[in-house]
Amino acid sequence: TPYSLLNAVEKGLVILIGATTENPSFEVISPLLSRCQVYVLKSLEKHDLEKLINNALPVLENDCGKKIILQEKEAFMQISGGDARKLLNALELVVGMTCEANPEAESLTITNEVTTQYIQNNLLKYDRMGEMHYDIISAFIKSMRGSDPNAAVYYLARMIEAGEDPLFIARRMLILASEDIGNANPNALLLANTCFDAVNKIGFPESRIILSQTAIYLASSPKSNASYMAINKALEDVKNKDTGEVPMHIRNAPAEGMEQFGYRDGYKYPHNYPGHYVEQQYLPDKMLGTKYYIKDENIED
């Protein structure tokens, strides 16, 4: 836990070196943060990016065996967003495809128009193996959670066009159906599970229709995270509290003679009562009055 790490840092048992894309003021506990030196890594400036391009061009010229004339750099600068990895990936992609498209040419001239054309038609707009992969799936999930079917289908299309694994998409929708919709619409989980099975059977390109149908259904469905919140709170209590023992009257008594020790003594069988319900204690004594499930207004009786 962060607090056990704090103790080790204070005693000098460990030297803590970490990196995060989150704001440490929110994600790192204050006592630990106060004992660390925080360095903020900013986006590269234009002159840094130009230096990277100049260093990379001779390597790329050697790879394709042609002289590369980079007539314009603005498109690369914009695409990179100040990220060296994105810049070099874009440069490698554009040079490689330009080289393939002009096998007889002695030199290659790359303009902003050429750069934009190749980038828009290829995976860098999505970057399946890089951080954009996580940005797109995050936007996809948040669009469905936020009840925007148009945005959900848009991000779905970007993933499909980039060659994302359809089972990965279906699996994330299956999680969302329970986490964000839950009992506000139990059919959502059934449809998401059916979607996963169907996609597993047929794959692309036909499964794009099933994925689209399910994404639109989930985005348009009423929402509730009551089940998600309930299990998280219960797990927190089980891990961190002395929650007490199971009440004797709802314990099992599989062996003869156990009832004389109080096992199952006084248990009221609900089906013997009107409406199949009878008031009795189920939580341990130490947990009486605890509420994990707080019914959402979207959940019908």
C-alpha cells in the first residue's frame, strides 16, 4: 500500500523512482509526495523535433536507398504533438510508404499533403500498439457510459479500421454492461454476452454489425453503477475490517447433532411466509445496518 511504501522511504530502505501520466497531486498520497522531488516532463519544442527529424533522415535514406527531400515539416510537427515516439513513427511510416509507391525514383519529395494523406489512411491515426490504443478504447467506453451512441460508433469505427481484435472490443462492452448499466437494464448484460459469443464465431468483417448494434444498445440504455459500487465497498470492508461471524441461524448444519450447538437454530424459511419474505438478520452482528446496495433511480421495482 502507499502507506507501507511511505514507511520504507522514510527509513531509507528504498529509493523511490516512479513515472506516471497522471497528476501526482491527485494520485499520490500527500505524505509520500512531500518526500519526493517531482519533475514534470513537458512536450518537446519545435527545435527538438527538428533535431530528431534531421538525425532520423540519414537512417531512413539508408533503409530505402533513396535521397529524401523533406520539403515541409509542419504536418509532422502537428501529428507528433511534441512526442518524439509519435514523430519518429510518423516519419518512418510516410517515408516507407512513399518509397514503396515510387520504386523507380532516385529521390523522394515529402510535403505536408503527402504526409497527411498517408497518416490519415494508416494506423498511426489510431496507433494500435501505442498510447492512442488506450485513448480510443477509453473514449469508446466513456461514450457508451455517457449515453452518446454516435460517439460510441465513431470510436468503434476507428478501432475496426485499425484492425483491433473484435473480441477485445466485445469483452470491454461485456464489462460495461454490468459495471455501468447493471440492473437498470439486465438485458444489456445478456446482449453483450451474446455479442461476445457471436463475434467469436464469425469474426470480421461481419462482426462489425454486431459490435455496432451492441454499442448503440448499451449507449442508449439507462445506466446504474449500483452493483459496481456495492461489491467494491463490500470488498473494502472484508479486507480492512473485523466484520464478525456468520449468524448461527443461517449457518449450515450438514452433520447430525450440529443443531444442538445452535447451527440453523431459529432460521425462518422465507417461502413459508406471505410474499416469500420474512424479517430476520442476515449480516453479522458487527455489520448490522451496513448498506452496500443503494438502489439507483433508474432501477425499477
